Amino acid sequence: MKRALITGVTGQDGYYLSKLLLSKGYDVFGLVRGQNNPKIEFLRRELPEVKILTGDLMDTSSLVRALNASDPDEFYNLGAISFVAYSWENASLTSDVTGKGVLNALEATRIHVGDDIAKVRFYQASSSEMFGKVQHVPQSETTLLWPRSPYGVAKVFGHYMTINYRESYGMHASSGILFNHESPMRGPEFVTRKISLAVARIAAGLQDKISLGNIEAKRDWGFAGDYVDAMWRMLQQDEADDYVVSTNETHSVREFLEIAFDRVGISDWESYVYQDPQFFRPAEVDLLIGDATKAKRQLGWEPKVDFPTLVTLMVDADVERVRNKSV
Ligand code: NAP
Ligand code: G4F
């Protein structure tokens, strides 16, 4: 039985990755931070097979202890402060967790494995946010990075540190440059879930408008359940490498709104949407569209869920939750 350690197990991707690895027969360990994290209850209920360890990306010794306790074959570093808007208000903290936390995870792994450098395979959750003010369309593994937020800058640090540990110490350390991926498990602070939840509440007569920022921004949106499979595939390769994971399509927030409202039978959606300056960003990433040719060629990975299906499944899930009063 293979063993895996996941940081960020209480997040969206931690949920789908845990499910995937459990379905493959892995022994899964999840790192949870804080002395009384409210998400532990959800984790225990939904994924009771996951063994919970405590620790924090800012505390290297806690990571070493988690590695010693789990003795994993694969270490997935998904933990981060991941909300871009928040990163301007908390730039130093974001740099510590999302940037230096990667170094801490790599260093803890190096301490744990000692001379047996091939003992643990490492995955870093890099991001298309690193492309920022895009220097090429579409973006691939070789596109120049130009981050536009403290979050993006921190991710660039973690990305290059992962490559550096691979090149310096021969670690099997791979970096997945994942474009936006969503699901009904997405946090409500992100635009897709904010919309799906609002649409469900508006349809139920519980809310009368939604306030948003820049609805012309374009993203390459995929389904999180598809994307965790790409993470796993990266760690099954003989050689570690970096891969873009994307759908190779781009859509605006406006298009997301149209399909989401249409799903609940509302066609005059613009009368429910208000622009609020507080949701505009100091520097915007206007357009993201990936080129996942390498992932397709080398990993045999392709997305299965297309954009309209993704929007529909998110809206349907929130309609159901509103009906059951579970949100
Ligand atoms: P998410 O839902 O925001 O989850 C983030 C996870 O990080 C949570 O489990 C959180 O724990 C944990 N965390 C935060 N601070 C930590 C700390 N100091 N020490 C340890 N863990 C900490 O994010 P996600 O969407 O699942 O994304 C997973 C990873 O992929 C993140 O690194 C994100 O930046 C990256 N990424 C995401 C996307 C995307 O579109 N989803 C795209 C590219 C890259 P709590 O629950 O306790 O807060
Ligand atoms: O949903 P978002 O907050 O996601 P963003 O900034 O693209 O970041 C996500 O994807 C990254 C991968 O590229 C990840 F690395 C990162 O961790 C995160 O998962 O915003 C998407 C777009 C932006 O252009 C934003 O300005 O939607 C626009 N937007 C417009 N109104 C809004 C809103 N975003 C949010 N969160 N809230 C709004 O009201």
C-alpha cells in the first residue's frame, strides 16, 4: 500500500486528491493547521479514512514530524494562502505561507529522507497566476512568468525553489502549473462559487443581487476532480518535471454569469449584477489560457468536464444545498 502526505487537505483540492488516492488504495495522511480547526469536523465526516496530523507550513519542525509519522512515498504540497485578493492586504503573511512554506516543505523532505533522496516524490501546487501580465498566448511551461499579485510572486518563489531542489539535490520534485479549477467544494470567496451560491439564493428568493468586480476578466476554468488526477500522474513518472494543466479554453466571468443564471431560468441576469469597487484588484490578470500539450503527451492527461458542464454542476449543487438549508 502506497502512502501519501497532503498539506492543504482541508481545501478544495485536498478533498478531491484524498478521494482519488483513497480510491487507488493509498494510505492517506492530511496535515491540518491550528489547535481547533473547524474544518476537521468536515474532514472526519466526509473522509474518515484520512489520518489527520497537525502542523503548519510556517513551522518546518512540524513538517518533519508529519513526514516521520506518515513516512510517505508521495508528498503533495497543496497548502497555501490561495485567495489572490487577500494577498494584497496580507502580503507578508502570504509570502511566508505560500512562498517560504514551499521551501520549508522541501527542506523538511530533505531532512526526512537523508541520503535516500529518491524515497519521497514531491508535488508543488504552482499556479497560472504566475503568468499574470501574460507574455504569450496561450501560456505553456516555457512562458515568461510575470506575476501581478503578492500571491503570484509567492507562487513564483515556490515554483523556482521546487525546480532548484530537483536540480541541486536530485529530488523527485514536480511542479504542476494548474490553471483555475473549480467545483462545488470551492471556497465561496472565489468568483465561480460566489456566483453559483448567489444564483441559487436568488432563484430561491433569499437574495436580490450579487456584487462583483471585473466581470470581463477571462480564465481557463476546469474541474478540480480532473486536475487532481494530473497531480497524481506527475508523481508516477520516472523523471520529475513541470507541467501546465488546463483546458486550453478561456471564458469571461460574464459568460459564467450567463450560463449560471440561465440554469435557474433567469435570462435578464444583468439586472441582478452590481459592480462594486471593493472587488476590483490593484492589478488584474486579464486573460489566462493554457496550453496543456505536454501534460497530454507525457502524462496522457486530458480534462473531462467542459465549461458549461462545470457551471451547471456548481449551480445545481448550490441549488440543492439551499433547498436543504445546508449553506
Ligand atoms: P484552498 O481551498 O484555499 O485550500 C488551501 C489549503 O491550504 C487549506 O487546506 C488551508 O487550510 C491550507 N493552509 C493555509 N495556510 C496554511 C498553513 N500556514 N499551513 C498549512 N496549511 C495551510 O485551495 P485549493 O483551491 O484547494 O488549492 C490547492 C493549492 O493549489 C493551493 O496551493 C493553491 O494556491 C493552488 N492552486 C489552486 C488553483 C485553483 O484554481 N484552485 C490553481 C492553481 C494553484 P485551512 O483549511 O486550515 O485554511
Ligand atoms: O475566482 P478568483 O478569485 O480566482 P483567481 O484570482 O483567478 O485565483 C484563483 O486561480 C488561481 C489560478 O490562476 C489560483 F492560483 C488561485 O489560488 C485561485 O484559486 O477570481 C477570478 C477573476 C479575477 O479576475 C477577479 O478579478 O474573477 C474576477 N472577479 C470579479 N468579481 C472576482 C469578483 N473575483 C472574486 N473572487 N470576487 C468577485 O467579486
